[in-house]
Amino acid sequence: MDPALKQKLGDAISEARGTEFHVSSARPQGGGCINEAWIVGDGENSYFVKLNTSDKLFMFEAESEALGEIGASLTIPVPRPVAHGTASKRSFLVLEALPMGSPKDGSWQAMGQKLAQLHRTTADRFGWHRDNVIGSTPQYNPWTERWADFFREQRLRPQLELARQKGDHYARADQLLDRVDSLLEGHRPAPSLLHGDLWSGNAGFLEDGSPVIYDPATYYGDRETDLAFSEFFGGFSPDFYRAYEEEWPLPPGYERRKILYNLYHVLNHANLFGGGYAGQAESMIRQLLT
């Protein structure tokens, strides 16, 4: 790690702590495809650091605010944001370094219960006070009265427009956008505080088995969107879903709606990574229009 960046990180952490902190060790961490990740320490205390180019500071500002808002709900634990800023042409986000472990008896149930409790934190409209990102794709969050309007105009349409700009074309995309109201007809969700990007790579457990979530793409929306994406890459433990249902049952029609909600993420993956995601999105569109 660049010495000037180490110095800036040390200064930022010192200011946040109110006591001196000098970075004496920096260990790279694997896993992420969007940001670099490091553990920095002074021999006694450690912090988790994300790095990207300086123009991506807005992503870290939004993530810091999201973690703060989820943390303030006093429901499911998240890493505490410590500092963010720029140095040496890099942007950074400093988080507390959590002692990660494995699930124990009751861990998955606790995660389901606590996620449902998070979702009971609600707003009077859909959206958020700022835009953020999903992966590295802009995610727009203007406050909107109707959920169907928000999901159509701020989730599906931007992804489909981005696909067009990249030269990809979904034959029945316009037809799908016209059908969003009917696909969500009669569904009246509360605007719940969401993680926004809830899959197995963004959730885990502490050494004592307590659940924790991280890397949010937060906004206020239909709680079913979190549940839907949690099922996408293999899903969570069945205990998680049973506990969530016991805490706050899902209304009828979820199995159909989750296809629509996960289409957003599949389109985003197609725009970010290409591969077979475009074909998968095309198949989901056909399924929704039958």
C-alpha cells in the first residue's frame, strides 16, 4: 500500500477515534470484484478498508450512510463506518473489522428474524434521500409514491436503457415495462428499509454466530426484493426463510413477483459481466409475459 495512502488512512482513523492511529500493517483481502479490500492495523487495533479510484468516492459515501441507517435501526448488525475520503488518487472507506466466524445453532433463524425486524423500519414513500450503486451501476432513488412506478422507472427502465447503450436488445422489453402495473396489481407493500443487494456474499456470521450483513445498496422498497435476491445464488438456509415467515409472513403472490424483482439483478449482471446473464434475462421476461 502506498505510504501516502497509509498516512491518510491513519489520519482519518485518528480523527474518527479521537486518539492516534498509525498504520503499521496492511494486508490485502480477496473476494470483491468492484473494490480492493485491505485490513490495516497498528499492532493493537484493526480496520477493514475498501479502495477504489478517486472518482468513486460517492459510492463509499453512500455505503457509509446506508450502514449508518441500517445500524440506527437497532435490528440486524452491520459493520460500523469509521471514515471515508480520498488520497493518492484513491478513494477509501474505513469500517470496523469484524471477527467473522461460522453459523451456530440458531444463527440462520436469528438472521431471518432480524431481517424482518429491519424491514419493519419504514418510510412514507419509496426511494432514498440519495442515489447509490448496485455493484458499480448507478442506482436511482428519487422519492416516489407508488411502488410500481418506482420499480418500473428507477429499477427496470435504467437497466434496459443501459443494455441498449451497450448494444444489447431484449425483444419484449417495452411490453414488460407496460405490464409492471398489472404484474403488481393489488400488491401494496410498505416502503421498508432494505439491504438492497442481499445475497450470500453480502451476509455472514460473527465468531459467536451472530448474523451480520454488509455491502448494502440501500433504499426504501418492497421487502420482498431482499428475500427474492437472497434466493438467487443458491439461497440461504431454509431456517432463515422459516424464521422470517414466522416474524412477518409474506403476502400471496410472492413466488411470481420474485421473478420480476430478480430480473433487475439479472439485467444488472448482464450489463456488468455479460456472459449468459442476457439469455437468462430474456427467459425471465418471457416467463413474466406468459
